[in-house]
Amino acid sequence: FGPRESKKAMMYSNVGRLNCSVSYTPFATQVRGQGSEHKEFTSVLHKALEGAILLESFPKTTVDVFALVMESGGSKLSNN
């Protein structure tokens, strides 16, 4: 979603801000709850997209990316 204007409480920035969030449906995995993988996948998504989105073209704005995993077929991020 976005870009949208950043909140007034935030300081002015020449570079836009990227917010990422990864969540799972309750039936996506056999293990219930988000766990630590939630933070890891969110971090990986943020790193992947920050190079693709030209945040310097959107000063004082925020771009939100929400990913919903419908089914996890067992493939996970590599620990290498």
C-alpha cells in the first residue's frame, strides 16, 4: 500500500520509509502461532524490497507491504 504520507510525529526525511509484515493463516502450517520465523521472514522481505523500491523518490512517505502466507509447503529460508 502507498506511498502514503508519514505520520506527523515523525521527523522529516529525504528518504521514504518501508514497512513490511509477514503473517500466516491459521491453517498455513502445522505449528500454531507466528514464532520467531515471523520476524525472520519480515526481515528478509524488507531486505529484498528495500533495494527494489526507490525510497529516495518518496521523501516524507511510507510504503507498506503486507504478505499473507496461505499455505507453507515445507520450504523454508536457507540458514546459509
